[in-house]
Amino acid sequence: MIIQHNMAAANTNRQLGITTGRLAKSTEKLSSGYKINRAGDNAAGLTISEKMRAQIRGLEQASTNAQDGISLIQTAEGALNETQAILQRMRELAVQAANDTNETADRTAIKKELDALIDEVDRIAGQTEFNKQRLLDGTFKKDGGKELNIQVGANAEQKISFNIESMTAAALNLKSDTDPETEPVTEPETEPETEPETEPETEPETEPVTEPETDPVTDSNILVKVDSFKNAEAAITTIQEALDAVSAARSDLGAIQNRLEHTIANADNTAENLQAAESRIRDVDMAKEMVKFAKDTILQQAAQSMLAQANQQTQGVLALLQ
């Protein structure tokens, strides 16, 4: 018998340490719900899991982005719906004016309503906004504007881009773009050619400044005229073309909205599948881990008991010394 080294106690203590370490890891896994809590648990599994988490979070945000895109489209489409209703009323008025049973006063009254409706078309185009971005004033038109980009994926360049054409009265050919260009075209060509030959240059300067600026400026600015049967017929064609343009814009927006809805469904489905895969890699099986925990608990208690017994073996040496 030896007393310097108790090999039985040393071996039992080593096994107790191993069992205690496994119990600590099991406790950590059971309390956190993860079987990978640090790189040392599974280095490759942790790397794959983190990549999947990045994809999952990116897809969840992409789905939110697409929902915001749908909200933007619905805002624009709702405004275009009202614009289309206005144009329908304008077409009705133009058809009414294209009837020689109307006298001048009747067509003047129709013209006033048409002018007011055209101004409302302009107001809708200029004030329809989403998150302080104007949608229908030509900011996002195809020619000369910028694209609307919706990030619909977890990675770069996974986007949907589209344009929204200008729906102003000028873009729909209901009104001219600028007033200054119309005044010199209509006024100087009529009166200044005749009057400078007979009268001094004083009177022609006063007449174009005072009188023509009242009616011609507004009349030349508004392109839809119904003061005669011929003009009313032309107005019907112009308004119909505007209706067709608005219908085309609404159709384009509807197509993008449907695409975004399918994009959301795909992103949500992909994120769900990635979550399932990431869960299999990282999440702990609670039942399986509890079996290990119970086994190691019993082994720990047994090792502690055996360590006490091994320590008692050296006490027999004292009997030999008596």
C-alpha cells in the first residue's frame, strides 16, 4: 500500500471533472435553447448559421420594403383614380359642348368648369406624396426622371425598378407647359403687324399689355377649348387621349403591385425555410439534451461517492502503523 499517490482517487476525480464539464455545457444549452453558443461548440455550424441569419433578416426587411412599395403604389393609384374620374367628367362636358344647340353663354359656362377641373388635375399631380416624395409630378417619369427602386432581396442588386409617368395637366396635353412662351406667340403676331404702319408706337405698346393679358394668357395656357363645335370635337379627342394615358399608368402600377405581392410571398417563404434550416443547425433538442443531463447528473453523483470511497482507502494504512 502507498500513501503518496492515491491513483484511484485521482482517476475518479478526473472522471468527475469530465462529467461536471459536460453538465455545465448541458446546463448552458438547456438554459439558452441553443446547442451552439460559441465557436468552440461547432465552428462550421456557427459560420453557416450566421450566414443564414443574415439572409433571414435581410429577407424579412426586404418583405417590409416590398410592402412599403405597395403602399406607395396604392397612394399613386388612388390619386390616378380621382384624376380619371375628373377626366371622365371633362369628356362628358366636351361632348355636351360639341352641340350647336348651345349658345355662347352655355359654352362659356362649360369652359369655366373645364378650366377648374384641369386645375384640379394639376393640383392632384403636384400634391400626391408618399413620405414627402411627389409621385405624379414627373419626378419618377421614364424620360428625364429617376427610377423608383425597391430592394426586394437580401443581397445587393436584388431590386425592382419602375417609373411613374407625369400626370400633370401639361403632360396630359390639357395645358401648355409655360405661360411666357404662349404670350409672344399669340399676341405679337396679330396686332403689332398692322398697327405700327398707321399709328405711332405708343398705342400698340399699351393694348397688348393691358387687354390681351386678361383672356389670352389663360386661354392660351389651357389647350382644351369648347368655344366652337370644331374645338369641342378636338377637346373630346384630347381628353380621351389623357384618359388613355391615365389608364396605361394605372395598369403599369397594378402590374408592379401584383409583382410585389408575389415577391413578398416568395421572400416570406424563403425566410421561413431558412429559419427551419438554421434551427436544425443551432437550436438544441431539449428532450435529447435532458437525457444527457440526467445521465451526467447520475454519473456526477456516483463519481462524488466513489471519490469519497477512494479517499477512505488510505485510512487503512493507519491500522498497519498501530
